[in-house]
Amino acid sequence: MNLLSKAILSATVALALTATSCQSAKFTGDTLRMDMNAYTEGTVSYKGSEIAYRAYEGIVYVASPVDTDYQTMNIYIPSAYFEGGEVNGYTAKTAPIFFPNTVGGYMPGPADQPGLDPHGKGPNSIFCALEHGYVVASAGVRGRTSGKVTTEFFEGSVGGTVSEATGRMVGRAPAFIVDYKAAIRWLRHNADAIPGDVERIVTNGTSAGGALSALAGATGNVGDFEPYLREIGALEGRDDVWAASCYCPIHNLEHADAAYEWLFCGHDDWHRTKHQRTDDGGFVRVPDEGVMSVEQAALSPLLKALFPAYVNGLGLVGEDGEALTLEADGTGSFADWVRRWVVASAQHELDTHDNERNRVWLQVAGSQIDAQGYLEVRDGRVVGLDWEAFVAKISRMKAAPAFDALDLRSPENEEFGDEHVDARHFTAFSTEHSTVAGAELASPEVVRLMNPVPWIADDNPGVAPHWRVRHGSFDRDTSLAIPVILATMLANKGFDVDFALPWGLPHSGDYDLDELFAWIDGLGEKS
Ligand code: DHB
């Protein structure tokens, strides 16, 4: 078929589908109906690879949006699916719907486009997913800085000036997951018109965006979100997903301070690199380091002491059915379990040198597997790990408390604010130790809506059946215990979990898209 006849064919298909959608819009007054005629055509190419797609951009997925900068979705569909074609063995009927978000730092995540990754990882996930034959739906969602201009920038964020100073702080918890769910419902509502299989939606995100992905995976169809969904005119219907891909999810916030001190207590110096947005839409890295004050250091053991009760209440079990618990001093089978994941990561890198070979641009300097004196290696096997030396090597990034700041100035404090109260505590500990007169504690209901773990623990029937969780072994944005709890609980509940702490990697995501897509491809039949 020549190019001209291809173009005519695709135009014909578009018109045919549009006729159907217009009819249905007329009879139902359905403003949330996909207009299949409202597309542009594009191709993306990178190093010789090219993919033609149809782009449906700027779709407002709720009837009563409160922030149209963010509550929009872009949908990209390989053109082949409008011509009865296949891409990578998938068809218009069977292609999974890749559903990435661009949330970082609990900030708003605008709908994204195929292009280059802002962190220099090459083509972004949307580009690669299209090339791989997935339908891509990129939903924008509100965040804690919706309504104000900010120079903050985080892993998972995209570039560009995305915040407008409306002064209306309409993106605070649980807005991001409410929007994500509304967009999922919109996709299901339009399933008959859009190529792709709505029963194979795969969420993806990094850091706070990884938490969002985990929340979508854990809270499918949970009725507690209904009032929030109704407020923005979301469609009714199911919002559960098939699979959740979570890179370094910054989640379980109300237990993250204790988990952090369980790992870093006794290590008082902190090292971090802040990202700051620049006027040209890019960002710069600003190194920042220090030592905890006497007051901060005194909080550390108090927070650490809270962690065993939390872990022991989870009822987690390890591979051999052993209870994963902690003694009052923080030692115990759960500590051994976390350590086993680190050793497994080291062993994998020792066997493959995968990150050293393929992700040297991302690996933390000095993390090369053969240069880690705290690992004892015999005959190619990692047989020992000096835990405290490992913790000193990866080093603390945040002073205590790491998340619920006593002065209410952490990103998470702002996330738990609302239109009227700028920031709140979300732990009893920091509320008690607050340095801000009259500081409020967020409602337990909202805190719970922001944490995937309790919904999995309480057997929500809408939990996604498939999960992939990655957290770099050198990622100190949250404690290594946090992703281990998530993955272990999922496995204990019988879900399909692919979990790893890739060796030497920092707080980052989308660095192994080939593996991610191979995992997705392995979850179901292609045709
Ligand atoms: C992110 C990183 C953090 O350290 C944090 O506390 C919250 C969010 C992020 O990169 O999204």
C-alpha cells in the first residue's frame, strides 16, 4: 500500500469512528465521549527507529475540572491500529494501555508527549511504549503546587513552566490519585472507540509518581474516593488496573520517618542534590549537605523506636514462611530480610555487571560492585555484608524527621494541606514535636487515601494482580524498608510481584524500559 492510500484509509477509519461517537454524544449528552476525529498525526524517530501515531491531546477527562492546566489527557495510538495492523504482535484489540504519569515531588504532573526524557535517558517512556506497540494514555494530574509558581523539580517531573499562580491550591491530597482514577474511568467509558485493551492498563511512575502508580494499583474501585471523584465530575465506573509499575515509590508517608531512622540512626551527616527548574524549562542540580543538629540527632532514636511496632503489626512472612519481625533494638528477621534483598542485588550485579555496563551514566559514583569493601565475596558469591558500612556508604539524605518536618516545610507537609491550610503534619510524632504554633494533623482518612499499603493489607478486591517495583540500592530518598514492605505484603497476599533493588542506582526511574516492557509482554497473550 502506498503512502497516499494509507492516508486515505486512515482518514476513512477516523471518519467512520467519529460518526459513531457523534451519534452517541447526541443521544446521551455525553461530554466525556472520545471524539475520534480530533487527532493529529505524528511520527517520532530516534537513532533510525520511527513510529507513526495518532495523537489525541488535551482531552479533559472530567465534567467539572478545577484545574484545566492539569486535568487533561493525551492519548497516542500507533497508526497501524487504525489500519488493521499489528505492532510487535499486538492488535488494536489486544494492545496494553501504558498509563504513565509525570508526577515528581508530589507536584502536579502534566500530560506528556512522546519525546526525549528530561533527565537525559534518551527517548521517554511514551516514545518507547508506542514503538513497542502499546497504546499510551498520559493523564495530567493536580499536585501540591497547583495554583502557584515554583522552581522545584524532582525525579519523575517533566520540564517546562507548568504552574500558574491562580492562588487556588486545589491539588492537595488526595487530588493526584483522584485525577488518575478519573482518567482511568474515562478510558473505560470510551473503551469501544479507542484501540487498546482497557483490561490491560499498566500504570507507571517514579518517586511520588511511583507512589501514585502504587495507589492506582492498590485502591482500585475503593468507595472512599467517591465523594472526591464526584466533586470533579468524574465518570462512574471501575478504576482498577491490570498492572502497576512503581519506580522508587515515595509512599507509606506516615511510617516513612520511623523507617528512615531505623536505617540511618547513628549516621548524622546528610548529603543531597536538589533539582531546581530553570527559566528555559530545564533544571539544574544543586548539591546540599550538612550534619544533623543536636535536636535532630536526638529525635532519631525516638523515631527508630517506633518502627518495630509498625512492622510487627503487618504480619509479614518471608520466603520460608518465617515471621518477619523486629526486636525493640531494630534487629530481627525483618532486618535480615531487607539485608537479603540488598545481597541479592549485589549478587545480581556481580554476576552480570548490568548497571556498570548499561547504566553507568546513572550509577552512583563509587558504587561499582567490585569496589565495595563491605561486601565479602567468595568464589563469585556474596557471602557477607557489613550492614553499618553499607548504610554509611549510601549515606543519609534527609535530617530527622525525614518526611513530616517539624517546621511543616517538607513537600509532604504541603501535600497534606488544602485550599485553606497550607501545610499539615501527618504523624502524631511530628505533631507533638512541632515547632509551628497551632499546626494541624491531617485527617486519618486522607492519610489513608494516600497510602497503598493498608488497602492491600485489608484485602481490597480491586488490587492490581501484577506489580513491578524497583528501588535503587543506593536510593536514600526513603528507607529501603519501605519498598520491601510493599513488595513483601503484595507477595504474601498472593499477587504477582517482580521486585528488585538494582545495584548502585540512585533515586530514579524509567532506566530499564526494555525490561519493563518485557515484563508487561509476559503478563498476557498478545493476540
Ligand atoms: C520525591 C522525592 C522525595 O525525597 C520526597 O520526599 C518526595 C518526593 C520525588 O522525587 O518525587
